[in-house]
Amino acid sequence: MGRKWLYVISFMVMILSGSTIAYCMVEQHEVGQQLDKTTRRISQVKDKHSNTARNTTHYVTTSEEKSNEVITDFFKAMYGYSSGKDYLVKRQSAVKLIDHDQLSDTTLNKLYSSGIDSSGQNMITTLGQKSQVTAVNIYRTNGLDAGYQVLVTYQVTNNSTSTPKAGHVWYEVKIDQYNNKISELKKVGTTNKL
């Protein structure tokens, strides 16, 4: 009688192990699909802007120059810092470039971390993270929903790796031309190699 139960229990353990393995494989496949979608989306955005740049005569106005300056200053502050303290100082100045009447603090905090974790510690300092912006490419979009697409390229080091790792992030941005502040900010995708 005891041997029969041993076989039943062994059989149950095999079934549970098999189902766990199958579940993990499904989850891994879904993560791979999501990564593929994001990579395709970034590729589509790059292609779209390459075609637009080739087919459009682009006149830069004074307001566009100011918009480009606001966008560049914002993303250089967001992705360029040498310490946790530097991150917090630059975040404070970058947040001043946001039109808070049109972009809520909740939305901003989802896109641009405060740098402080739930225990009140500075995450950047804890990780020993440093980041350097290598490029901010700004593409003007035309049409009824005109704005900008921004590709930020940066390099990051931290306590666990002193070799810089590259990251690329796409954003859709709109600027309020009257107050020269960012009125809309949306993260389109990322191709981090971190």
C-alpha cells in the first residue's frame, strides 16, 4: 500500500514540475514578444522620421529654436548626472521646464523618477550610478498633431559595472509655444543595452 502512494505522489510531482516549466516557457515567450514589438515600433519611428526628413523642407523659426533648446536642456538634465545629488539638482531644474497645468505631477513622476526609493534613500547614490548623454536628436513632426520625436542616447556606469553601457530612449514631446515649456511628454520606447 505504501509503494502505491509513493508512485501517486511521484506522478503528482512530475505533473506539477511539467506545468511549472510550461508556464515559465509561456511567460518567457510573452516577454520576448513584447520586446520584439517595442523594437519594431522604434524601427518604425526611425523609418518614419528618416522619410519625413528627406521629403520635407525644414525652416527653423525662432520659436522652434527655443523649443529645441527646452527639449535638449530637459533631456540632458534627465539622463546626464554624475551622482545622486547631481541627479536631484538637475531634476529640480528640469521640472521647471514642464507646464504643470497640462502635464500632471503623477504623469511626470512615472516618466521621470524622483530618484528616491520607498525607504527614502537616493537610488542613484545607492547604485553608484553615473549617466552621460551622448546625443539628443530632435525630429519635428508635422500635421494636426505636430510636435517632436526625441531620441536620447546615453551611457551609464554603476558600482557593479565600470564599463559604460549604452541606452536609447524615444519620446514624443509637445512644447507650449507661449510659455516655452513641455506640455506633453510620452515615452515611445527604449532599446537599452544595460
